[in-house]
Amino acid sequence: MPRKIAMTLIIWSSASWGWTQMRIDYVAHACFIIEAPSGAKLALDPYNGNTWMGYAFPSDVAADAVAVTHPHYDHDASYYFGDVPVFREPGDYQIDDIRLTGVEGEHAGAPRFRQRGATPHNVIWVVEVDGVRLAHLGDNGPLSEASLAALGRIDILVARATGEVSDLAPTLERLGVRVLVPNHYRIPEISDLPKGLKSVDEWTASREDVVRHPTSVATYKKTELPERTTIHVFTPSTAVRAWPETLHRAWKAYDAGAALDDHNPQATAHYREAVELAPRVMKFRWALGRALAAREQNDEAIRVIEAGIARAAGDDWTDELRARAVLGSLYARSGETALAEAQYRWVLSRQRTYAAQEESEAREFLHRR
């Protein structure tokens, strides 16, 4: 049973494998499972398997806890792991023989977040197992002096495969990194999505310091780390599967609706098709409810979003938040102020979101109450 003492969360695991090293299992995108000698497992940045990626999240991945760098669907799918502790805030934690430290960072492209009233949250997670220290940057921008100082020595750095590898050279040298693990790239052997990402081969082109692991798993021991920084590319988990054709069709319908104004009846028709094809995807439910509300079909909008929360909740935290904000406004229009208040309180209960508009709407409503 988890127990919390001050800023430390201790989770005891009964398994013991008898080895003394860090085991890393790459799922896909930015998600890694870190396992310690005790058998304790920590999941880092699980992705939403119904959005953008082009491939699903495996159903049989388990962990004792989850650490999330920031609230974007491709890093924040902790709902796949059931009722386990989820870490989102900076601090020091203990998961059996895994030491976990969260360092406050800042999401890349911070000015655009601030421009819309959001805070560019990004927690850099440092995981230490048997003396090996791994840092997962998430979507952090250039590291500040404060972040660099807080990170200290890092043996393994998990960083996005964006820009040029050489751009990371000063950071690698400052932190003393021995192994650089790229993530957040397109995996063409599984899917041609996401279109906006390059493949890891493009990122490592012409590099000679690349080690390619033939499987998704590798182990690291402090005394056996490479002397010089080496790029280690993992093979994604064999459990990762490409989207079915129905989900591709649903996203095509959603994109057609998103290209139109919500007041356009055709937008409603496209969103309805997306929901029918993929009823468990929260984004489609939210979009249909929003379009119905825009055309003052309030009763149906309420039914669509209520059904979405009952059936699709947990698909994506941010889209559920947005759907609940729409539902709050619909209840308020109908004079159901208590129901509206419950939805808006849920909106404000979420930690470290980027939904500045919805949070502002919720605060304004509750202030009037």
C-alpha cells in the first residue's frame, strides 16, 4: 500500500530479480518503462494511442507508478495504467529501489503558451537505479542554468529527435551524458504518421556514434557505460500496432469537420460520423457536442457529452476537460446551476493543464456563484 512521507512517496514491490542494473523498455514515441532490480516499474510519458500517433498503446503494459512531463496527449496517457500513483509535480519520490526527482523546466515554444494565457509546464524527470541516472526531458526547450544545476550528473539522457544532434552537444558535455536516447520521432515501419515528425534515421544520418538495439529492451550498469557519449536507438515494442482502418476514417471525418465553422451543419455531420466510427475517442465527442451547442441543439449536445464522459472518459484528460467545460455551459444555459458547478469544479481540479480558456471560464462561473 503506497504511503506518503513528506515529499517522498514509497511504493514497495514484492518482486526481486537479483540483478543490479537499470532495465529500460521502450514502448514507442516518448514512453519508456524503467525497471529496477526489485522488479519495481516506472512508466515515463505514456502516449494516447487514439490521437496523432498512427499506432495504439499496448494493452498489456504495466507499471507501479507513472511520471508525466507535461499535459499533452502524446505524453500524458496515465489512464492506461489504472489506479497507480501519477507524478506531475517537481519533488523527490521513492518507488522501492527507484529514486525519482522532478525538476521544473519549461515547454519548448514557451511564448506561444503564454500568449494564450497558459503556463508552459514541463517537469524533467530524473530516474536513478543502482547509481545510473537517467533524465527524460519530455518536450522541454533549451535547458536553463537553473535546470542544468538541478539535474547534476546525468548518465542517460532521453531527448526529442528534433533539430540537429549537434545542437545538444553543450548540454551533453555539461551534464556528463554517456548515452543519448532519442524519442518523439516517426516510426515508418509501424505507421507513416505523425506527418510532422522526421524518422530517427533522418536524425542520426551520417552519425557514426549510433548503437541500434535489436529489441525494445536494454540494461545499463554504472561500471559498463560507454566512455564517450553514444546515441542508443531502441526498437519499439512488438506489442505496438498500427491503427485500424476505421480509426483512420474517423480522423479523416474529424479533420473535415474541423475545417468548417461549428455553425455549419456539415461540421456536425462530419463529427457525428467520427463518433460513430470511434465512439471511445473523447476528442470526437467533445467536437460533436461543441458543434451541436453552437447550433443551439442543447439537449442533444448534453446527451452526446454525457455519453462521452460515461464511455470515453480516460481517453484523453484535456479533451475530457474541454468537454466538461462545454457541458458546464450547457447546464448553465438550462438553469441547472448545481450540475454546471460540478463540471466547472472538475475542470479546475486538473493539475498542470494548458486549457487556459476553459479554466478561465470555470473560474468566472464559480466566482459569480
